[in-house]
Amino acid sequence: MSDIYPAKLYQIDNLRLSLADMTQKPLIGAAPRLEILKGLSFDIPKGEILGIVGGSGSGKSTLGRALVRLLEPSSGTIKFDGQDITHLPETVLRPLRRRFQMIFQDPMSSLNPRHRVGQIIAAPLKLHGISNPKQCALEALDHVGLPRKFAARYPHELSGGQRQRIGIARAIALKPEFILADEIVSGLDVSSQAQVLNLLETLVKDLGLTLAFISHDLSVIRRLCTRILVLHQGQIVENAATAELFANPQAAYTRELLDSIPLPDPNQIWT
Amino acid sequence: MSYLSIHNLSARLKGRPDQILRRVSLEVAAGEVRGLVGESGAGKSMIGKAILGTLPHAVEITSGQILLDGTDLLALPPAQRRALVGSKCALIPQDPLTALNPSRRIGPQITNRLVDILRWSRADAEKRARELLAEVQIPDPERVMRSYPHELSGGMRQRILIASAFAAEPKLIIADEPTTALDVTVQKQILKLIAAMQARHGTALLFVTHDLGVVSKVCQSLSVLYAGIVLEDSTIPDFFHAPKHPYSRALLAATPKYTDPDGSLTPVPDAVIAATRAEVAAADRSAHV
Amino acid sequence: MLDGRSAIKRKLPARLVLSATWLILLTLAAIAAPLIAPKDPLAQDLFLGQLPPFWVQGHEPGYLLGTDSLGRDVLSRILYGARLALTVALTAGTITCIIGATMGLLAGFLRGWVDVLISRAIDIWMAFPPVLFSILLIAVLGPGLSSIIIAIVVIDWTRFARVIRAEAMTQGAMDYVASAQVAGRSRISTMFTEILPNVLPTIVVLLTLEMGISIIVEAILSFVNLSISTDDPTWGGMIAEGRTSIHQAWWVLVFPLATLFLTVLSFSQLGEGLKDRFDPVLR
């Protein structure tokens, strides 16, 4: 079978997720549930770079956090490498976690301000009993193109782009099969944005990673992703290969997204 | 003659030698829309704050002039300066979530400035607020004026802030990254709205942003800032067709453009950064001689 | 440009130096009280009652800060009183801190029923008037050093718990906590390795503040005669006695009061100073 179809790393079937809406909570009794993901089904084949695009409130970050099981879905299934991880308890998940990692949007909040960079990268390695974590952490720094002396620094001593590289180093140090990148360049200047994207592309190739890249910005995704999932209000409105999506967007919302991107070109006229 | 003209404006952190603004000069003609572009830390927001007199306490202006319609703001006593800036200038802020007071209704937040500072009658101010809310395409202005900020979406709140900025018919509006916190689809509507309002009222606009795409949609000219220095001063067509400074060229190349066939991104080359930094250092040296 | 930041040496804040110096001197003096105290703090001599301090006319050599109405040496009594004050400050402060901070961390980070339980306990606790509560407690437990410490801990743990709970909640919402979970760290381990270092500066400030408060509470209890046995010198007891003779012998009141004031102030400044100096996150 794997001869005809590439092996599926993730299989997601009718995924639903609702959270308690605390703003609407009555004085007594449970808060009403707010359905954020409304029945999503898709696969992520091994080696794919999947872009997940949508506006605020589209559920893209929630979907991402469900994929790495920071959130537990209400119904549906998430299979990782054939294993159903939808409702696995944390203790059973823990050894599996090494295989799917995450890079966060805001490196300032995702790097513990009171730990040194070396410690930040090495801590997950220690947890998974990997031998020689310090050496591995230094190699991870090499991988993301930062000097080894950065291991002794605190996160606030680094620039935004450097911090995001630390986040990447922490994720790849565990040698995972899958990485979720949640809006990792949205806080960066264009120059560091291009650097981080190029770095990520190289790493994915070199390490044979499967990547899901969440972004609100289609123009950022074009270069990196092989396939794009467009989310709108908790539903998939389009799931297409990148070239196809840009050449011939099917869903009205995708077209609206594309039309709204301000191109750095004064000849583009907005209607 | 330019409505706003800034001459050799320098600023630094109090008690520290490092400069935030280095002899910045720029002009905004009456009714012109000028973009102020740069990466984070380039000092672009500081210029807006220097004009409005809202610089953080830790920042001090060391030299230069800010001429508003020929009057040097920096030479005025604080009270006079506030009165002048208050009647001639307005701000469209970056974050619509924090720019409105969460515990007060929308109506008074728009009319207060007109009534308390510009001495309008309450009825006139309310009438004006209703007209403006309709002008920024808010459905049912009456109801919105009675709402609290948390009952409205981010796009709605940004429309209200735009209405509020135009309320007293200022001659100059400073827009500080007004769409950065918004979704692209909402951003497009807001940018079109700002452009339309600007054209109708003939207000000069200083548009601070990091996004070259946004600049190309709303501005007529732009100044590129790096480390507190103005590297380039161009009209929009000139800049996008033939940027003069190497840093501008690199910045343009690094900006993603989904219509490019391969969508490629070129980071700003280290050599360009180094050369630009050297330029900054040389400017510092010549300033001290 | 960013490289310079880590290299900036933070100078020792003056308040840290001053407060630490005072507290170290006081501690050394308290430990060495039997060796350095010029007189026996309990020895009465009615012929030497209400002697003024050394720079005032009519003083007696050997009684540097004068004597009280029973002829006991004020300096010696302050030194012996420091032993009790510092013992209370250190033990009561530390125990309160450990109990309160643990409760706060558990409630704020684990949330759920743990939080409900602890938060309700805090709410109910805080509804008791603290002074009345402590007097009641001592009345039940009987006076004595351990009673004072228990009273302080029982009343003041909520102060820690509330502040640390709020802090732990803020930190718990940060992505580095999610990141630890992605890395496969258990909840309890995350609490110690990720949350604790970030609330530690607050804990230190509260701890030193609490030490100062413990001294005040002990002084109040001594003042109303609910501290340890009335014979042993306490600062609060001295202040109470000095109050009655303020017009004839001001020194009996002023010296213990000044010592108390400086010590409490030093504790609060020590905490802030430590935070300024040693928190790796520059503010």
C-alpha cells in the first residue's frame, strides 16, 4: 500500500473541539460550550509541509494545539502514525511526545525567562532520557545557525529572530518526526522572517521532517508549503496543493483572502 | 509649503549615549499621505510620538525642530503645545483593543474631546459623532454610541477610532500601525476606509508601518528609516520601481509577494546591514565633529 | 548591540547594602548577646532606676543607653530582645512562606478542585479579624514562643497564598508551560522547574516582608502581654513599659522602638534589593 500512497503520519477524522465560553458563564451552573472546530477531516502524509491558513477565530491555532495534544478533542479521531491519540491520558502520551513537537508564536512567552538558552534546549532531552543532552543542545544551536556561546544567555538578551531560532532548536533537538509551527514569523521583521523561513525549509529537507505551518498570511506560506488547508469559522473551506490553490482558488473565502493581501506594488488596484 | 516639517530631529534615551533618532528630517505637505517605514527599533513610532508630545519619559529630544504649520512645537511651553497639537493633530492608534476605555460607552469617548477641549456644545458633538460613525460605514450609529467596547469586533473598534480621529477636522493625522492587529480581510476594508476618509477631508496623514504592501496601497510618498536615520525619501512609484538605497532594495526583496511564481524570499543580506550600519556610524561621527 | 546587555554589571543597590548590613550586625549581636551585653538583662537595681543614656547629664558609666524604672540596662535588654525577635522572624516567616507559597502554587497552577478548595479556605480565613484571632489562639495555646509562631503562621499564610496564586495563574498561561507539556514534562515537575523560578522573586520579597511583619506581630503580642513569660526581655514588652514612663525616661521607649523600626524596614528593603540585584530578567 505504501507503494501507491505515501504513508500517512496524521489521519484526522471528523475532529470536533469545543471549549467552555467563560464570558457567557451564568452565575450558577456550567458555562455554555463554544464549538471551535466543527468536524475536520484531513491527512498529513509523511514528508509533507502543510500550511494551515485562516483569520482570527478560524480555529487554526486550536487545531494545531489538538494535533500535538495540548488540547483534547471533544469527538472525532486523531491518529498519529496509525495510533489513536485522541483521548490518550497525559501519562501514556508522554513517551510519544518526543515524536511530535511544537514551535510557538511568541518566543518571548514560550522561552522561560529565568532559564538559560542551553537549559531551555537541553531540558526536553533530559526528560526523554537522551544521553549527553548538553552536547545535543549545542548541536541544535549549530543547526539553527546560532553561535554555541548563546547557550549561556537568557532569552531577553536575544533579538526576536534569534529567540525564534531557539524555539526551533528546542523542537528539532528531540529529533521529532512532526513539528507544528504556530505563526512563528508573524512577530518578526521581514528580514528575520525570510531568514527563519529559509532556515525552516532547510531543516525540513535535511532532517526529513513533516511540518504543519500555521499562518494568517498566505504570501508567507507560498514558498514553504506543499499543500494548504484554508480554515474559516472552524471548518475546512479548501484543501489543495499550493500551486493549485494560488493558480485557481476554489472557495470564495480563499479568493477573498488572496485579494486582501496588500502586494508591495503600487499597480495593484483594490476594488 | 509643507504642513509638517521636521528638521534634524535627534533623540536618545536619557543618560545613555545611544541615539534613537539621528537628525531626522521629513516633510508632509497639506493633504499628503506619507508612509514612515522601518523595521522594529528603527524609531518610526518615536517620530509620531515626538510630534504628538507623547514620548516615554525615558526618551529626550536632544536637538531639532518640529514645525507644525510654521510653529516650532519644541519651542512652545507645554500647555500651548498641547492646545495646538490637540486642535490640529489626531492619532489613529495601533491596538483597537486597548485604545478605547473598556468601562465607558462609545458615544462619550468620541464626543468628550470635542466638548471638553474644543468647547463644542454636547448636542453638536453628538450630531457630529453620529455623522462620522455613518461615514466610517458603521451600521446603526445610535446603537453603537450606546455600546461598550467589548461588545464590538476589532474591525468595528478600529472604525470608531478612525471616526474619532477625524472628529475635530484635524489638519494632520498620525496613523501608528493602524492595521497590524487586524485580519487581512479586515485590514483591506480599514485601509480603503482610511484612504477614502483622507481624500474626502483632505487631511495630511503620516502613516507609520512596517509593511511595504500596506504603504503601496495608501501612501503617496515614503521615508525609510533605519536605526533612527532616514535612508531614503521617495514618491511611491519611484520607490517601488527603483529604490535608491541598497537597504530599501533588500527590504523590498525580503517582503513576501504571493504573485511571484516561486514565492521566493531573500533575507536582507548581511553585507547590506553592515554597510547601512557603517553609514549610521559615519553620520554619528560627522555629527560630533 | 544586544551583546552588551548581558555584560552590563548591575551595581549593588544601596538599600540592599544598608539593610543587609543592619540585619547582619543585629543577628551577630543577638547570637553573641551573652558575651557582649554589658549587664544582665534581668538584673534589677532600684538604686539605679531610670538612668539616662551616656550623653545626658546624670548617666552612670556602663549603662550606655540608660536603665528602665527597675534599673535594668536598656542596651542589654534590646540585645536579648533581638534574639526573640529574630527567632520569631526567621521561623515564623519561613514556615508561613513555605505553607502559603505551596498552597498558592498548587491552587494557581493546578486549578480545578484544588484551586476551589484552597481559594475557599483563603476566603473564609480572611473573614476572621486577625488581631482578635491571634489573641484567641494564644489564649487557647497558652503564651510561649511556639504559640507566637503558630499564631503568625495560621494568620498570615493567606497573604502568600493569594499573591502567589495570582502569579502562578499568569505564569501558567504562558507558552513556555505549554512547551514543557509538549516536551513531555509532568504537571508537578513543570510547577517546580518552570513556574517556581518565575514566582521566586515575588516569594523572596514576600518572605522578607513577612519577617518584618512577624516582628511587629510579636511586638504587638508582647505589648498586650501575650508573648512569652513577662520576665524575658522583648522589644514589644519594653515599648509597653517605656510607654508608662515616657515623660520621665523617654529612652526606655525610644531605643527599642527605633531598633524595631530599623529592623522591620531593613527586612522589606532587603527583599526588594535582592530582587533588583539577582533577578536575571532585567526590568
